[in-house]
Amino acid sequence: MDKISEDRLFQNNSKEEVTRWCRQLEYFHYMRARGGHNCEGDSFSVYFKYTDRDDLIKKLGQLSVNLRKLEEGLIAFDPLESYSIDDLEKIRITIPQFKDLEQPQYTEIWGYKVHIWVMTDRFEISVSGAKDNKTYKVSEQDFEICLALEKKFNDLNWHLILDKEIEEQPHCISKKKYPELF
């Protein structure tokens, strides 16, 4: 099993912090940036399952997140397409299986800034950057937001739709890969 080296794992946050976070979080996981050139940072993330379009709309609606339909004249981004400079302002990132719906991306739920990304059969909620608006690192403020969100998830009984697939991600600090932190 591939594990992140301790030097890298605790580069941005102390072992004590990470251990405390791991032991207290029920839904979210600390996600250490993969590194390299993928423009991704540390975050706290959780996956939730959905069954179909209506179920996705309903679940995100429970978070007061309304998916936007792609308006006429706008273009669903296709990574295999070339676009002109004139098209850049028209391009929108859509949900792959629902090309007429835009990805929620940066949004707010219950007064907290989060990032939501919809994938096939699940969506991810990520928290980072609350302390200084730098979304590449997590802080104690981000952890506190996760605790507050988890209370709301419990109220919705969302433990029933929790997707543990996230624990398979190589950069997820989970009980499965890092039992010594739990």
C-alpha cells in the first residue's frame, strides 16, 4: 500500500493536528495534496452517493444548492475541443452525465464556503482556505467548519448515503491506510 512519507504528510500541519482531526471527523477526511503539477492543495473532503438526476437535485437542494441549467448560447466545456478567444467567456464546466447542468463548484452551504464537484453516482464536498482564502492549505478554521457541517449531515441522516470510496484515494488520510493516526 502506497503511503505518503511522514515528512510530506506533516509538512503543512503537525502530526498532533492531523491526528486530532482524523479522530474527531465522522464524515470528512483530511486529503493531503498529491503534489506535482496538478494545481491541487490540501482539503477536507467527503463523498455522498446519489442514484439519478432527480436524486442529485433533491440532495443538493437539501444543502440549498440549486444546480444551474446551461443557458442558451453558453458552451459545455469539452477537453478535446479547441475554442476561440471569443468562446472563453461562454465556456462552462458541466456535470459529465448531465451536460445541461453546470458543476456547482465554489458555493455556500449553511453559511460556509465549500467546493462541490459532481461525479458519476456521487458528489464531493471539500473545505479549505477559510483562514486566509488560500484554498491550497487547511487550517483549524476549516476543521471547525467540517465539524459544523457534520452536525447538519447527521440531522439529514446522511450517514446512510456516505460513500467510503474516498478512502481508496491515494492521498486520503483514512483509517484504512493510516490506522496509527486514528
